[in-house]
Amino acid sequence: MKKLSAILKKIFCLPPLWTVLVSVFGFAFVIIVFAFDVQNPVLRYASYLASAYALTVSATGITYIGPAAGRVKKYAADHPIVKRLAGTRLGSRFMTDIRFRAGVSLYQGMIINAAYIVIKLVSGIVYRSVWFVSLAVYYALLAVMRLLIARRVNARDMAAELKRYRLCGFMLLLMNQALAGIVIFMVKNERGFDYPGVLIYAMAAYSFYAVITATVSIVRTRRHKSPILSASKAINLVAAMVSMLSLETAMISRFGGGDDGAFRVAMTSATGGAVCTAVIGMAIYMIVRSGRELKKTKFNKTQT
């Protein structure tokens, strides 16, 4: 297991310079393939793999660029505006209380979620797309999960946190069935999402940003050992992965060509299957972990 971990670290956790080079090459490759409408299937498959690898390396690379991040953080802390905000009661709490920041992030996420739901729902009605409506419902359920967590973010009761953490795991497991249904319908009907006009570029920027920030947040949250904080970051990651899935199918619809059904089926099946598998893994981990920790908590109480 340690050998496998070391191999994966060498592949996906590159030095800062290589992280930048791989990220630039991967994203530039897929942009060129789409921009020039390259029809060669080998190059198109390679561009998808390169962009997926670049995205992964970008997410892991950010967490390993410690010195640069430290300098940026120090510069921000010394800025007059930041110092003035830190002198206020609310600003000081925001900078020192991780749970308060998590609560702000959750409510901010719900606001963004609400806007995303409206966009998907309106697009589904206007363009008569069942896929957009399905995603709107999925994101509405994620918003409900965020609300459930936000109400417990300041509880500071480990048993209560673990129970809410386990509830989120069960909800993700059930919601994954709906997501799997959406993927199966897309594969069977060779259809996907379609963002009108320049909206596809805005959604692309949001999707890449969401995946990178969600991955970084999960890594940073582990040291706090708080089930509630971990659950909030897990929800962010699930939402980001679903955004990437919808973006991929939209890019294939826009740039892939109408006669490229095999390519669409292969990519949608691979990405959709990977997302569903990842969500199942996260949900099972949350359920099992919370169950074990709850047993330990009960045992410790009986011993005292």
C-alpha cells in the first residue's frame, strides 16, 4: 500500500515548475483540438486525457506549493485593508475561527447553488432539456445537505457532528442513484448538456475553479478532524465533479460534431462512471467512518 501511495504521489504530485508546465500543456492541448475542430480520434482522446491529468496535477500542485502560498498569505495579512478588517469583531472572528469561516462558506455555497439551480431550471424550460432540469433537482438536494450541515457547524458536539456526517453519507448514496440514472440516459440516447452562446466558457471557468478549490479544501480540512467540516468539503467536491461531467458533455455537443456518437458514448461512460464511483466511495467512507467513531464515542462515555 505504501509503495502504491509513493507511485501515485510521483505521478500526480509534481514539483511546482512541472505542475505549471503540465497544466499549461494539458489545457492548451484540449483548447487547440476544439478550436481547430480536429477530427482525428486519437488526438481527441489524447486531449481529454491530457486535460484530465492537467486538472488533477493542478489541484494537487496547489497544496504542495507551500512557500509561495505562505508568502502570499503573509502579504495579504500585512495589507492595510486586511488589517483594518481584522480589527473589527466580525473580521477577527472570520480570520481566527475555522468553524465560522466554514459556516460562511456553506451559506455562500447555498447562494451560488441557488443561482446555479435557477440557471439550470430556466435553461431546461427554455430549451426543453430534461438534463438541465435533472441537474437543477440534483443541485437542490445538495443545497439541502449544505443547510443541514450549516445548522450544526457551531455545535461542537462530536456525536452530533458524526450523526450529521453519516446522514450526509446516506444522502449522497441515495442521490448517486439519480446521478447514475442521468448518466445512463445520456449514454443510451447519445445526448448531453448544451450551454447556449458564450455560457459554455463561463461554466468551464467555474467548473475548473470548483474542482481545484474543492480538492484543496478537502486536503486542508483533514487536519482539523471535524466531521462537519469534512462533510461540507465533500459536498463541494461532489458538486464540482458533477459540474465537470456536465461541462464535458456540453463541450462534446458544441465541438465534437454530430456524427461522433462513439466518441460521445465512450467519454460520457468513462467520466460518468468515474464520478459515480467516486461519489459512492465517498459516501461509503463517510458512513463507515461515522459508525466507527460513534461506537468509540459511546464506549468512552460508558468508561467515564
